[in-house]
Amino acid sequence: MSEAVAVHHGAFGRTALYELDRPFVTHAHREGHLIFYVNGGPSAVDVGGTNVALGETRAAAVSPWEPHNFAKSEGDATLCLVMYIKPIWFLENSQSANSVLDFGRPRIRVTDEIRHWILRLTSVLLDPQDDAAMDGYMFEMTRICYDQSWARTKERSPLGRMKSRFSDFRVRRSLRLMQEKYAEELQMDELARQVGLSRPHFFKLFKKQMGITPNLYLNTLRAEHAITELMTTEKTITDIGHDLGFSSQASFTRFFASNVGIPPSEYRRVAHET
């Protein structure tokens, strides 16, 4: 069974060590996402249709809202170092307005320098005596990987890519509605009607603007709210699931494990221990 070995929450985002022994569904995050192999069996990440085999020499970079999934073949579990980087934090700490956290390409070559930071971050997660330095370590790792992802990349700038999102007022209205009603039983037909579109046109426009479907966006909001509740409240897992519209703890647990990778009880236990 997949499990969390350690989780750190900080101002920059969060970093986790996951031992993963099974695949999980296509999902997305509002944060930038870096996935590094530490040890164990082979695995891969599909990032927007690009397959990235994780290993000693290869890591994966996922831009905010970019759909991705984790593929695990039979064999030993894979120990992964996983980083979730808040875009707004990166913007506030970068020296250029062009440094929006949108990676230039999904494959990251693991250099000696990156391997050094993988080992440093893993060491702090396992023995958090140097926990105060974690945000600095995360920033340095992100900077190195971000710069590498855009080196020799001929695509348009990350700033241009971000400006192309959220440009249609109907998509912006649908985002607001989902953010307000993520805990309700939100019907996509009704959501499309409220923004003045047919369901097929709404899905096509939303996917073009955001890179993911409305359903994936809604699932992301629910998963992020669940993580916040697990970390900051003493609500039972049943109550958290009920507040998010799930009929039972079992259905909420299946949803959380599919989107985060581990059960909610395991996430809460490890996050509170670190």
C-alpha cells in the first residue's frame, strides 16, 4: 500500500517523501510540481501526454494545472521526493516578472547538483533537526530545475503562457463558481448554463484555457481543501468527507487516495509527526 514517509508544510509549499506501489489517476494541482526518484522499483509520470521515466538521471516537472498521473509497474515500491511549489510565492521571490512558475519542459536531467539537493531534502525530511532551512532548500532546488527546464527551450515565454490562461470571462466566472461551490453536488450542465454556454462548448473552452477539464479542476479544489482540513482541524475524516459532499468515509478515502496518492488518515498522521 502506498504511504507517506514524511511531509513538510512551509511558506513555500510542501515537500513529501512518498513510498508508492500503485498508480493513481490523472489529476492536477494549482502548484508547480517536481517529482524525484530516491530509490526502489521503476516508475514513470505522464505529464500532459509526455512520459517521464523516473530514475537516477531523470526527474519530472509539472506546471500549475497541468494534468499528470503516476504509473507504477509491478515490483518494488518507489520512494519519491515530491515538491509542491506555490506559484505566488515563487513570483514574490523571483527577480524577474518573466519567472512565472511554468516549467519549459517536463523532463529534468538529474545533475550532480540536483542529486545533492535530493539527498539534502530527503535527509531533513527523515530527521527534521534542520527543518528551519527547508524553505531555502526548496527554493534552491526549484530555481535550478526551473532554469534547466527553460534552457534551450524555443517555446514562448512562461509569462506569455500564463497570460493565455483565464482570458475568457466565462471561464473566469466558472472558476469563481466552482471555488464557491466545490463542496456542493455541482452539475456541469448547470455550471455551463450559468456561464452562458452549452456543456460541450463549455468543456472545450475550459480545456483550451486551463489545460484540464472542469471535473479535474473541481477535484483539485476538493483535494486541496481536504489537505487543509486534515492539517489545521481536528475534524474526523468522516466529517471532512461529508463537508465535501461525499456520502461515506470510504468514498472520500478512495477519492483522496486517487488524487493525493495515500489515504487521508495516513497523510494526517505523517504530517503531524514532522
